[in-house]
Amino acid sequence: MIELIKNLLGFGPKINMKELMASGALVIDVRTPAEYKDGHVKGAINLPLQTLGNNLNKLKKDQVIITCCRSGSRSGMAKRMLKANGFEQVHNGGAWTSLKA
């Protein structure tokens, strides 16, 4: 029970996003197309948060997914939406610039 609470509060094991990406995780950038055009993670797909719900059928529920945006707020909402729809392995990558390096 304590481990569950730690994970829910973000004190769980640290996820290595670079390792997940190197292993083939799908990076979904949930910013607007204009924001995405100004720069994005190589290989990321652009599914703006407001359209994500209509595009769930384009994603595989068993795939490892990393969401990202400008600051981490929209990607957090996207993660919650995906998890609520049965996607198991979803991680909030936060700001796209932190994944790019």
C-alpha cells in the first residue's frame, strides 16, 4: 500500500525516458500543430490534446507511450486520458525539450 501511495505521488522508481525511447516507445507530442512545427522530438507524432480522444484507435494499447508538451501539463492530461482508456504503459515525459537532449 505504501509503494502504491509513493507511486501515485511521484515518489516511485524513476523512469528513464531515454531508455524507453531507445527501446521503441512511441512519443506523442500533444501540443498544437504550430507548436510542433517550431520543434519536436525526432520520431514523435503530433496528436494535439484536443484531438487525442478521437484518435485512440490509431494507437496500440500494449505499446509503451511517452506523452510530451511544452511544460508537462497537457502531457499529464494526455497520460490520464490514455490510462482511463485502457492504455497500460503510459509515461508523462513532461516538456518536449527535456526528451530532445
